[in-house]
Amino acid sequence: MNKKTLSILSYITIIGWIIAYVNYNKLTVKDSLTRFHLKQGLGIAILGILFAVALTIIAVIVPTLASILSLLQLGILVLWIMGIINANNEQEVPVPVVGKLFTDKFDFIK
């Protein structure tokens, strides 16, 4: 797989991220584009999981807020789509608001 394909695949569910990560580790020459998008994709996935758990807890405590807060999950979808667009354009642009948090994290991706 080429770097563009791996970069896009890193955003498509956690299974896609694992496939991209395994194929990235098989490469003899590691490229910064795939590394960047692996970090962004993992960060968005973790953020989505944490947000879903927090939303579930809030919905149990205050059920009337559940439908309103569930609309906020669309923000995760928007971040995910923006990441895919950046990967498709082969740009190392962090996703808005939270993207810069992930650029220095996940040191196991080398």
C-alpha cells in the first residue's frame, strides 16, 4: 500500500487504523505523512470513545440532555471527515481544535 492509502485507511474505524499501522510497520522507509495521519486517526478514535462514554453517563444522569448532547457527536464525524480529506490531499494539517494535541503524542508510532 502506498502512503496515501495508508493515511486514508488510518481514519476508517479502529480496524482500519490497525491495518494501516501494521502495514506502516512493514515499510522499510517510514514516511512522515502516514505517521502524522496514524497519530491523528488514533487521537480522533480515542476522543470519540471517550466522548461516547461521557455522553452515556450524562444521558443516564440527565436524560433530557441526551438528545441535545448526541448532536455534539457530529463534531467527531466532522473531524474524521476533515482528516480523511487532508490525507487524500497528502497534507499534514492537524484537524481543528484537537489536532495539535495528537501531533506530539503516541510515541510508539515511529
